[in-house]
Amino acid sequence: MSKSAAGLLILALLSGAVHFSLFEDTDLSLPLVGCGIFAVLFVLALAAGRKIKFDPVLR
């Protein structure tokens, strides 16, 4: 897992925790929207990390 994917995972978990701790009675809040955006970006970062290969041989 890349550093950017790990950072996005942490941001998604933290914003989800903020939503559930502060906005228990509302269905949609800004931290929940942020959680969804960070989760999508996390999945994209995981997919991009699989496709990019590092070539250690410099030519």
C-alpha cells in the first residue's frame, strides 16, 4: 500500500468517526460526504499503485 493510499484510508476512517460521534441524528453531513470522497480516492490510489511498475534500471 502506498503512502497516499494509507493517508486516504486514515482520512476516510477519521471523517467517518467524526460523523458518527457528532452527527448521530442526521443522515447526511459534511464529514460523511468527505468520508465517501476519501474512500473513492483510496480505491483509486490502490488501483493506480497496482498498475504503475517501478523500473529500478536507469537507462
